[in-house]
Amino acid sequence: MIRTVSLETAKLLKENGFRQDSYHFYYPILEHEVRMVKEPYERAVSFPTGKTLRWELAMGYEEDYCGNDVDKIAAPTTDEFLEELPAGTSIRKQFSLGFEVWNPYIKSGRLFINESLPEALAQCWIYLKKEGFLDKKTK
């Protein structure tokens, strides 16, 4: 199974401008109501109410799941973060803590630690974005 970030983290990434062209994404399951329609013949038709019941994680082309008109949220993988983070980003596995991510732009020595590598990378990306370091990214 490919690991991605949680829905909450995916929302934070989107709010902070992370690219939304990921192969993995969350899409909403919308509530529907059934109404009878008489034209051109009488039948029951399901209409979305606009209320989101829950979010589902999917991979592939969004048209297969929800169409292009639904607001999906990218769920990036480790590889996608490594493409976006500046050179020098390092990852170390800490057996008791999970994964530790560090970047040389962060002079305070701050580390991002999480049991999930994509979550730790997301924390680092969000911090670097808010501090303006991603604009200085070099490869």
C-alpha cells in the first residue's frame, strides 16, 4: 500500500499552495436526495444536496471516481514531497519515534518527527512554505 498524508494534512497542504495534480487524492461522497421527476416520463432521480457525508481516498484518474466538477484534494506521497522539497532535505528513521525530517534552511535545528514519513515531510514542507524558503529552492 502506498502511504499518503491524512485528510487533515492534505487540507493544510492545499491551503498552503501544494500542487494538486497528485495521482492520489481525497474526494467527497455527497449526500443525495431522491425526487420523483415526471418529464419525459415518471421516474425517481437522485440529486446531490451539496452536503459532504465523508471523504474517500482514491488513486487514479478523478473522472473514474467523481468527475472534474468535484473539489478533490491531493494526497501526496513521499516521492512527490521529495520533488518539492529543497536539496539537502534529510530523512532518518528513528525506531522509537518514527521518521525524522530535517532541512538545512531551518537554522533553529527544528526537526519534524512523525510515525508516517509522508506526514513528517508534509510538516516540513508547510513550515518551509510559511517561512518563504520554498521560493529559494535550489536543485
